[in-house]
Amino acid sequence: MYTSTSTCRACEHDGLLEILALGEMPLSNGLLSESQLTQKELKVPLTLVFCPACSLVQIRETVAPEILFSPEYPYFSSVSDAWVAHCRDNALELIETRKLGPSSRVIEIASNDGYLLRNYAERVIPVLGIDPASGPAAVARRNGIPTREQFFGRDMAEALAAEGVGADVIHANNVLAHVADLTGVVDGIRILLNDDGVAVIEAPYVRDLIDHCEFDTIYHEHLCYFSVTAISRLMARHGLVLTDVRRLATHGGSLRLYVQRRGNPSEAVERLLQEEQELGVDRAGFYRDFAVRVRLIQSTLRELLESLKERGQRIAGYAVSAKGAILLNSSGIDGRLIDYVVDRSPYKQGKAMPGVHLRVYDPARLLETPTPDYLLLLAWNFKDEIMEQQTEYRKRGGKFIVPIPVPTIVADTRA
Ligand SMILES: [Zn+2]
């Protein structure tokens, strides 16, 4: 079901240092159906470690991808408006700056239901999606986005190259952090990139994770947590150059990395490398007090919910995310403190959250009597969007709890 490694996923150094042990956690995206609720649930240790050799932060455990990304994998990215807009802006900028047209090709690894590639296809730029999850891949094909239902790696890239397929742009959004075969995927990117092509990779920034204590972004799907230092070393080992980088606010703080077969690191790359060295992101000391800060957030949040519950307040959770599953399970927050959770995705409604087994309902339930007094935002990275959507709930006096970086109650002043 899973393996636990003592060697680095990027450089194979033996001697990883432990940063945080979250204990045995359920699979954070594994929503449970009625029949699954009666079976024993898989729980796997979740341990964050640091490689002193190449400075890559990673988890020790690897759950078999067939188990993690089952055909029922529920994450359809198009559900979030903000994320769809973020991807469209990125695509439009690349079409402009790379002068893409009908003779170009854009490939996306982990293309989901095609929400990103659609922006190119609509402008008659040839695209190819790659995604092992059959549900989203079928939706993509129905929408006219050619999609191969496969795990991407060196072998697949070689097979595509043999067919004459190369890429002017390769998108890999929040995928590099998720693959067990990290070196195979990086090699695959190099194989498919045309000489002047660019891979645009987005991954959460480990510096933001540590600074803002976003421990709930650590889960089994998420194997690596990149710094600019770690990614630049990884690419160099595979004959690629990190030519540019941008810091983004998405997912609690991410990096957009531009990787090419040749070129030189931009000023932005050099500046971030310098900053990381000054902060010590590339050394173990930077991560030393993280576990203590995490325990403090967990106990503060649990005590806040307990005190509200003692006063007879009703509490629901909003947005069933992997983050939410880790936050609740690792903090010991379950049905005793939260009444139920809601999510806009029809794929999630009617199921139960892993571990804590909270039921998932349509957000319309928030407006049924009795309206919850508090809504715990489990997808705090979309907190503004969610609070905006919940106009009616706000008008009725509903308050929000933002759990991270410090558990905080937000009462609406506009209503
Ligand atoms: Zn390493």
C-alpha cells in the first residue's frame, strides 16, 4: 500500500532529517461512499523531512499511485472560479510572449478536465493533455481536448518523441510535487521540450509553507515541497536550466518556474537564491521550530471550537479539500465539534470526509434552519472567494473561522 524511504527523492542522499511527524493520516482526497464507511480505512504515517544534501523538503511515505489516484478521484479543478481564471491569464500571457499559433504545440501534464488547455484550443493552438484519472480525462475529451490517460514519465515522453511530438510549452501545475517518479518526470520534460520551448511549472513554495505554518498542505499526494534552491539543483542535474521564476499567491504561496533546455537564470532567480541562502531555507535550522508552531495552531483551533460548542454554537465546515482532511484529522477535530461540511462539487456531496467521517452536503444547506453560527474555512486559500459567495449566510449573521496561520474569527462588517 505504501513505502517509506530513507533516501532523497531528488538526489538519493541517505540521511533525511525529520521536520514534522503528523502521525497516521487517512488519504486526504479519499472521500468515502456509504459502503466504504463500513470498511476499515487505510491510514498511513505522514512525515515531513529535509535533505541536507540538495535541500529538498519532502515526505518519507509514498502511497501507491493506483490507490491515491483511483478512478473516483474527486478533484475537478474547474470547480474553483479563481483557479480557472488564474490558468486562463497564464495561458493568454504565454500565447502572447511565446507567439504561439497553429504550428505550435502545448502539452499539459496532469491536465485534469482540460480547463487550462481549453484556452489554447479555443485559439486553434494544438494541445495534448496527459492525465491518469479517467473521470476528468473523459470530460476533457468530450470538450474536444485530446487527452492520454496515462502516468507521465520518461517512457511516455520517449514514446511521444518517437511519434514526432515535441512541445513549445509544457504546463505542469501542481504536479511536480505530486509524482513519486520525480526524476523520470523531469527527464520526460527535457525529452519533450523543443530547443526553444519552455516548461512552466507551478508548485507550492516551501518558504511560504513554513513562514505561514501551512501544515495542512502536507498530505500523501504531495511528496515534495520546493524551494528555488532545491528546484534549480534538481533541474541542473537533469540538464535543464531554471531561467525565470515568479512568486504567486495561489495555494498559500507558490512558485511559477520557467525551465528550458538552455539559457541563463534571470535576475529574479538569482535574487531568490540569494534570499533563500540568507534566510537559511537551504539548511536544517530553518525548519527547527516548525513542529512546535504547528502543535500550537492545532491546540488553539481545537480549544476555540470546543469553547464555541460548549456555548451551544453550531459549526459547519466549508469546502472539502485535502487540506481540510489533514487539518481536521491531525488536530483531532471531528463530529463532536463540527456538525457537517458543505462543498459546491456535486461529486463530493453525499459522501463522507476521510478519517473524521463528516458528511458532505450542498452549500444550500447553510441557509436551512438552523443556520450554522460559524463556518470553518477548510479551503482557507480561497477564503475571499468563499466569503464573497456566501452573501446570504453573511446577511443572516453567519461568521467565519479562518484556521491558518492563526485561528481567527471573521465577522462580516458589510452585511
Ligand atoms: Zn536530496
